[in-house]
Amino acid sequence: MSDTPNATGTTTMSDQEHEGHLLAQPSLQSMAACIAGLLIGWPVIQIVGDKGQWTLFLYVFTVWAALVLLLVFIGHAIAQSGRPDDSTTGPGQN
């Protein structure tokens, strides 16, 4: 990843590199968790379940597969951003 100098002489990431770090933002991860909770919540499952067992199976599998892919992309974005995970530092360590 190369940084490009701007008019003030500081370096900034290109637009393409900045987009890759979008999934590493905790606010987006929290929003994705809320949306996942809504998609797998009982009211939505109840609505889809009324269409038949096959439809319910496809819905749950599709949502599950999308969540797994999202987690893979989030993990990759965090690894690319160089943000340390919270499990490596204990209390009082920086």
C-alpha cells in the first residue's frame, strides 16, 4: 500500500485503499451485528416460515452464508489495516 503526498505534504491513502478499511471500523461492525440480529430474529423467521419449510431452509442458509462471508471480509480488513485485536493486550498494557 503506497501513500500519496497531498498539497500539504502529508501522505494520505488512495480512495481504493481507504474503501478496503471500511469493514475494519467498529461502528460498521456493530451495525452489521444489529442487522444480522434482525434478519435471524423470530419475527422474520416466522414470516419466512409461513412460506414453507424449503423456503425457511433457503432463507436461514442464505443469511448464515452471508454472515460467514461478512466475517471473513471483516477479518481480512482488520488484518490489512494493522489494527491490533483486543485479545493481545491485557489490562494496563498498551
